[in-house]
Amino acid sequence: MTWALPAIAVVLLGFAAISRRVAGTPITAPIVFTVTGLLLGVKAAGVVDVHATAEIVKLLAEVTLALVLFSDAAHVDLAELRTEISLPARLLGIGLPLTIAAGFGAAAIVLGDLAWPEALLLAVILAPTDAALGQAVVTLPVLPMRIRQGLNVESGLNDGICVPLFLIVLAIAQAEAGTIGDGAAARLVTEQIGYGVAAGVGAGVLAATVLVTASRRHALDPLWAHTVPVTAALLAYTAAVPLGGSGFIAAFVGGLTFGALRRRADVDDGNAGHMIDEAGDLFSAVTFIVFGAVLLGPALGSLSWAVLGYAVVSWTVVRMIPVALSLVGTHPRAPTLAFLGWFGPRGLATIVFAILILEEPGELPHEELLLTTAVITIALSVLAHGLTAAPLAARYAAWARAHPRPENRPAPDARR
């Protein structure tokens, strides 16, 4: 641990020095951080020698996801999305459940050693997408707004949707394995969701009230305005956990509440969300370094053909078929369908879910197989989606410009 933090700091400074040259190339920040972490990790140079169950790893992962969940939720403007809600609503309301179902079926077939709750847990862990792994897809201005916005909203909301699902299925898996009783599992889930929602609403309301009231009275310094969302996210998380609630649910609900109240008040807050976005990016970068150093190295030692096969199936068939089914009736053209189906990268939320399972090792009978599969899936997704994001986004944008027909055109009349 002595040299872990200095090494991580040097990596961040080194990437900052080349970040502008890397931007827009197939080499993404998560690729650089994951590979560098692997080279510095416990199975290579040994510089970042932190154990996966160390408290600092858990703390880093939890703070990162709390900030990202709050920020993503706070940015969701349902009024603005109203005219283009169809695509993200279908991806989340139809595609996400179908993705979990397909992942469960694939795990039961390919990874036959997993008990059914473990197979379902793996499917939930791998269901959230992470737009940061293919940043060009959601930032390239020449891409159709509907496609960029749809993928961005999907990525921003499916983490928060999957958190309660993860808690529920993890409790079921632990109860099935006999590590906790059925009654304790039900009570645990109820408390985590209930207290999490309550803490999130409370933190969101308090933070929005402070921001709006102080802004209207011209009592809020712009510098301190930037601290309000960060503080709100930490308040939501730290208030929920002592009560027995989920800090992640609290952060997500807090972000939704804070964002809705802030927009309704329509005050000039000096772009108060700037700091939490930057903090989330910084903590995410460190998390990918730790992922490569602490999780990926050991997982490579347990790699098997079954694990590799499931990883590939997870971000191809398990993603692409549900996306296609979710868009039935909207008549998307084939390139659009392929583009939306391909860009479902797995990243930060899956890393944090894996670390949460490691928090109390040995509670699942096939824990190593489950975690190895999740980690390898993330690593391959970081590489595959990162390398293809910029070139495929540019290629799809060129195709979309040459074929400007709207994707939601009505079905052709069969009588003509």
C-alpha cells in the first residue's frame, strides 16, 4: 500500500499530459487506466498491492458510484426528454428486463456450476451499461441527437434501476446458500430500499432548498454552489447507511429529487453540477486503475473457455437481441439497430457490484466463478467497446447523414 497512492497519482498526471491527443482516438481513458492498473497490480509489478477486500477499495468504489448515481440522476430532465422519450423508455422498460432474462439463461447454460440465484445475480451485475467506455458515442455532435440521447439516458438510469435488483437477488442468493435466513433477507431488502429512498428524498430536498433559497437571496458564492451537489450525494449516502438503507439507492433518489427541484425553481446557480461531474470522473479513473490492479490480475489466473464464452455472449447476443426486441414496432433501420445493440458496454456499476460481493467473501458457493466472469466481461468490454467507439460512431454518423430518413417513420401501408 506504501506506493499505491503515489503510483495512481503518477498515472493520472501522465494521462492528463496526453489526454487531448488521446481524445477521439480508439484508445480511451478506461483502456489506459485498466491496462496500467494491470501492469502495476498484484500479479505484475506489485506496486498497487491492495487486496480486493481492503476497506479502501470498498470505500473508493462506493464513493465513486454514489457520486455518479447522484450526478446522472440529477441531469435527467424528463420535461426535455418528453419529445424523445420513446427510445430510452424502450431500452430501459423492455430491453433491460430482457437483457437480465437473457443473461440468466446464458449463465445457466454456459456456466452450469452456478446455482440459479447466482446465475440471476450475474445477469443483474452485468446488466447496467457505462457510456464512459465509449464516450464518443454519446458526445460526437454529428451523431443523431435521438441516438446519442437515448444511449446516454439509458446508461445514466440503468445503474440506479439495477441497484435495488442487485440487492434483492443478492439476498435471495445468500438465503439459498444458507448464509442468511429468508426472513432476514426480506427484512434486509425492505430496509435497504425503504431507508435508502427516505434518505435520498431528504438529502435532495435539503440540498435543493439551500441552493435555491441562497441563490434567490444572492447569498450563495459561486464556488460554494459547486459543492452543494457533492455534499448532497455524500449526505444521502451517509444518512442511509447507518439506518440500514442502501447508500446507492439514496444517492440515485437524491439526485432525482435535487435535479427536479432545482429545474423547477429555475434559478441561476452558476452550473452547480460542475464539481460533482469532475469528481465522478476523477474517482472513476482511479476505480478503473484499481480494477485492473486488484481484480483483473487474479481473474486472468482463473480464466476458462466457459468464462470467456459467456463474457463474449454477454455483450453481444445478451445485449443485442433484447435491444432488437425492445424496438419492435418502431421500424428501425438495420445500421441503427446494430449500433444501439453493440454499444452496451459494462463498466463502473458492475465493478462496484463485484466489490460489494467481495465485502463478505464465501457467502456464495460459486463466488469465484461468478466474480471471475463479471471481471473478464468488464475487461473485454473496456477493450472492445473502447476501441470501436470512435470509428463506429463516425461511420454511423456518416451513414445517418446520407440516409436522413426518421427512424420512427410509420409502417408502410400493406395495401399500397
